[in-house]
Amino acid sequence: MWEIIRPDAIQVLKDEKCRFSLKRYFEILANKKYAKFLLAKKLPANFNPEDPTKKLWEIHEKLTEEYVEFEKKVDGENLNLESLPQPEKSYLDLKIELAKRIMENCHFCVRRCGANRLKGELGACKCGNKIAVSTYFEHVGEEPELVPSGTIFTCGCTMRCLHCQNWSISQWYEEGETYEPQELAKIVEKLWRNGCRNVNLVGGDPTPWLKIWLETFREVKVNIPVVWNSNSYYSLETAKLLVGFADVYLLDFKYGKNECAIRISSAPKYVETAKTNHLYALKYGELIIRILVLPQHVECCVKPILKWIAENLGEWVRVNIMDQYRPEWKAHEIPELRRRLLPSEFKEALNYAKTLGLTNLA
């Protein structure tokens, strides 16, 4: 049925620019490569859970370098992943231990609120120690290369966008349903069996739940690529833990000016954080960038973002310039966001991208 609704999801399989920018992702879909979490589970990690956090991060840094070479060897068929024994402790296990420690003094996001979420304290995102899932399903409304996407929506978010289209989820107007990692793993495998090309971790935002997601994929047995669908407002520590876990980074680049990020989304240091995380994503995975064009924000936000992308990520990177803004939640508090986007504003953004050479547009 989805083939009828989204014929572009079939056509994109022959799109040379898209296949170039997401080469490894397409090879996982063809079962020619392994999802990164499967590799991370086979890379041995010699660490003691009693070691101080600083030492664990030092071990993680060295293992990240080893992981990059390990992935190359397995991808190049110089190493048979299936024949490798399951190590007592793995690179993925080390990530879980570090994520657990972050939960004790939470700094998954840039706010670094310090809540001890392991003891049930709520962070600035209002997330505690039990993941809350709003819904999951085979999504046919995403970028064509992702459709059908096994999308899992979790409650809570690291930002407070006044125009949020998922505000009932992100701002906890609904409680969601709690799951254990083993239960989530079964959901992931079910979505894969139902024909989903990927598992799409979104919300809200997946960042506060990284520990649980890492624990979940320790239990997943199928070769399904992980899509990290985020607002980009996460800490450097989180970026490091995503290496060897996220196959495709589906990242928002919301603002090109920090004043706009603060006024609309209460997100200080957004621009520099987003830049760092986009660079990290492209270095260690594959990237799709989403830019939602907001009314009267083409000059201050969209154009600086596009220029930075062209100069720092490359003209070939996959970019989705989005025109579906609509006033939601508390958008009325921001005067220019009380109306929908004008066709002329979207056209201006699109034309500017093309003048920069950004032609790999979703």
C-alpha cells in the first residue's frame, strides 16, 4: 500500500545523489552491510564498571578509533562479523555504562541540568528513569529514502519550541506508556518484520532516553539501521556515545541565530551546538538535514544555515528544506509565527540553496 501512497520512496532507490550521500544506509537495506549497533556489540571492551568515569571515557576514546577501523574491515569483507565471538563486555556495553553515569548527573543535552534521573529526579526535559513511548508505527510521511520508517515517538524534549507540532508529546501533555528495553527490542524487530527500512527514534526528542535506547539495541538481533531523529540540541558526550550506534543522523537545523533560538525555543547556544553535532554526524555516520522554514526567518536563520552547510558539510549533503510550518501550541506568543509560511518565502529559501550548489534536496 505504501508504494501507492509514496511512489517517490521507490524512485529514490535510483537517485544517484541520494545514494551517494547515504551509501552505507542503502547497503544495509540490501543486507550488504551491518547496522552499526551490531558491530558495536562485537567489538571487545576491556573495562571495569568500578573504574572512575574519566578512565571510562579514555577507554571509549581509544575504542572509538578502533571501531572506525573495525567497521572498515567488516564493510570491506576483510573480517567476518558472524564468525566473531560475543565478547564478555563490548563497545556497546561501555556506552551503556557511560550513559548510566550521565543519568546520575544528567547532561545528555546542552542544558546540563544535573538531575539524578536514576533516582527518579526529573530533568529539565521532565524525563525520569523510565522511557515513555507515545506511539510507534510504520511511518510513510518521512523523507522518501526512509519510507516506510519504523517510527517510535517518545515523550519529552530538550527544547521548548513554542510552535512545536508534536507539543502534546514533547511537553508531556500525554504521559505515554512505559516499556523495558527487552520490550522495546521486540517492537523494533516487529517493525523490521513489517517491512520498515529503518527504526526512527524521535519524539519529542530521543536524546534524554539514550541510555534506554542503547540498552534496547543490545537486545535487538535483526539488521536494521538506526535513524537518530533529533533537534541537534545534545551535548558532546551524547555525540560521542552516538558513534557506532546511529547509522543515519536525521538532524534539525532550526536556527541560524541564537537570539531566535532563545526567543522561540528557550535554547541558548543552539547554533554552535547544532554545528558541532552536524559535523560529528557527518564524520561518523550519514546525514539528512531538516530545515523548517519559519515565517520571516529566511534572512536571519535559513540563509546562514544553508551557507554554513555548503561551506562546511559539502554541496552533496542531503538537505530537506521544509515548507509545512503551521501555527501550533503557543506560536501565537511570537508575532511572526501566527501565520503560515508564504510560498514566496519558501521559494526564496529553495532558490538560495540552489545558488549555493545544494542540489541533493529531499
